[in-house]
Amino acid sequence: MLTIAEYLKPQSIAEAYHLLKNKENSVIIGGGFFTRMSSRKIGAAIDLSDARLNEIRETEQAIEIGAMVNFSQLEKDTALIEYFDGIIPATVANLPGQQMRNMVSVGGTIYGKYGFSELLTVLMVLDCQVVLYQGGVMELTEFLNLKGKPQDILEKIIIKKENLKASYKMFRYSSGSLPILTVAVSEKNNQYKIAVGARPAMAALAIKTMEYLNSNEQTDDSPLKAAEIAAGELVFGVDRRASGEYRQELCKVLVKRAILEVNER
Amino acid sequence: MKISVLLNGLNTIMDIEPHEMLLDVLRRYGCLSVKRGCDTSSCGVCTVLLDGSPVLSCSLFAAKADGHRITTAEGMQTEIAEFADFLNREGADQCGYCNPGFALTIQAMKRELSDPTEAQIKQYLAGNLCRCTGYVGQLRAIKKFLGVES
């Protein structure tokens, strides 16, 4: 059963970081969905709701999304609808129910490095950086490859505005369940990025698949061949939702479909 | 710890544990329309409006609601009675357990979406489950309540 000794709502990220460093057994709270399901004894829960991290800001070069922006805000943002083929609003709309979309935070999703995160899969095929309060700016893929979770606070993500094409595909048993496999593909100037998630591990870039597509001329067989490479290079595991073999077969289908969709745009 | 909320239009100071979920606090303060269903953020029977937006009270730390406006079915009785009338006429009600959550979400949807399509209605309401009905009668009632074309 979860217990919290102290629940704090700092008014700024600086205050939140000070608390994180100085309070014993402290935990950052974003949306709080997974924290509340855990059986932990938390000394200080540091809720970022009032730390002014809940804005989406469009600059000339990029779209900046604060860590406490919720999925409902992502769904409705006009800049996100306009750019990247609207892939971000379309993807977060899969989270079942308006209630959950009003509560799930961007920062919690990214910091959690969840394998089933559809948003994370999509962000991996965009030019996306994370901004940590102490650690500074780094590429999203660099952040995801950090061992464990640094004792830091994710302030925002920055997505560079690019004229690219993008597609997202997933498979889930029902609209109310977590996805079994997630695939995102982007293409710009004949250069592809491909990410596959819910393996059930965290999403990973299909590096060999990208090399194949990016260094060979496209033929009618390319999407299928690429999908087979992706299914072969990535590791798929078993959990209560699906076997590794099933995920591998899904990967072949969804990667091919996503590439075809991007090519047709 | 204490939190201060505007509960159904009334300034209310609530005594809570730091790890307590809003669902339990609201029921303790007399809002029995807010129900516990799945406890895993799936069913929507615990839905309340936080500053007018539907949220799952089983998954929201009560402390997060400090300084905010909370609305439960107790605070929207007139509006919900109007919607309930549409449900009755379509024979869309059985046990009624999901009704308060549904009704609140629909009130929020009515404000947010103008002239929604059936697909938009279903997507908005995907977080409110009903184990009794199969949703057909409810969808008819919702469309008539919103005044949208079938």
C-alpha cells in the first residue's frame, strides 16, 4: 500500500528541485497514475502541478512542451495538429477516455520510459530533445539510454519543426487496453526513422532497418524487406499480453504499413 | 493535512491523508454519487469534474485538488435530471451504477464539443464503461440530449 508522509506542491521547478535534493525519500509526482498504484513508502511527494510547466509554446524553430502538459492539451494544440502530419494529437487520442487524457502528463510518460507509451514511440522519430533542470538539454534518445532514472526534473521537451511525413501504427486487443506493439515512422528527404515500442520493453530505433532504407533506392519490395529487417534486429519479449513471437509478427505488419503510409503521403 | 476546495459551489476545507485518493475523500464528505468501480483508471464510474474537466477520482491524489473546483453529480442535479430523462425515454438505464460518471462526462462534452459526430462522442466517452447495456440506447439518448443528428 502506498503511503506518503508529506505532499508538497512547489511553485517553481527550482523549488521542486531543492525539495527533491533535500527531502528524504522524495518522489516527483506528474500525473500520479503509476505512483498511486505502487506499494511504496514515500517521504515527500513533490507535485509539479503548480510549478508552471503546463504550457505549449511555439517558437520559430520548435514546439516546446512543458512537462506537466496533459494529453488533452496535446490533442487540441493547433501547432501540433499542423506539424508532423498531426501525428502527436492523433496518437494521444488513442488513450481511452477524456478523463485519462486530462490527467496523463508528458513528463511522467517520458520519465517513466514506459514500453507501452505511444507518445514516446512517436517522439523517437521526430527531432526531439529533453530539458532536465539540472542535466540540461539532451537528445531524447540519449536520455532514454541513461541507466536508471536520474535524480533530476524533466522541465520540457523541444521538438524541432520540420517538414516531414510521419505515420503511427499500433495493435491493442481493445480500445481500453494497453498497446501490444507500437510503431512510428518518419521520412524527410528520403531519410527514414523507425521506432518500435511495447516489445514489451521501451521503444527502440530500428537502426539496421533505417540504414537499409536510407542507403538503398526504394523499390516496391522495400517496405516488406524493411519490416522483416526490423522484426529480425529488435528483441521481443513475453508478458501477460502477448508472446515475443506474436510481437515479432506484428512488427513485420505494422512497420510495413507505416512505411507504405508515409510513402503515399 | 488540510486542503481547500470549492466543492459543488461551497468552500470546503477537507482533512486528508497525503496519500489519499480524491474518491475516498469525496465519499467521506458525503458525495456518494462518486463510486469505486475498478480502482485501475479503467471504468469511469469515479468521474468527477475538476475545474470543469472530467477526471478519474480513483487515480487523483486528493492533495492535487487543493485550490480547485470540484463538481460531482450532487452539484449538477438539475442538469443531470434533464439528461436522465433522455436515458429513461430510450430505455437506456439498467442498474444505474455508471450513470453519475457518464452524466458528468457528458456535461463536460456538451461544453467542449459543438455538434460532435458519433465517432467524437464515442471517443470522448471511451473512459466510461457500462456493464449492463451495450451502449446503443445510451448513444441514442446522448445524441438526442445534445441535439445532434442520428
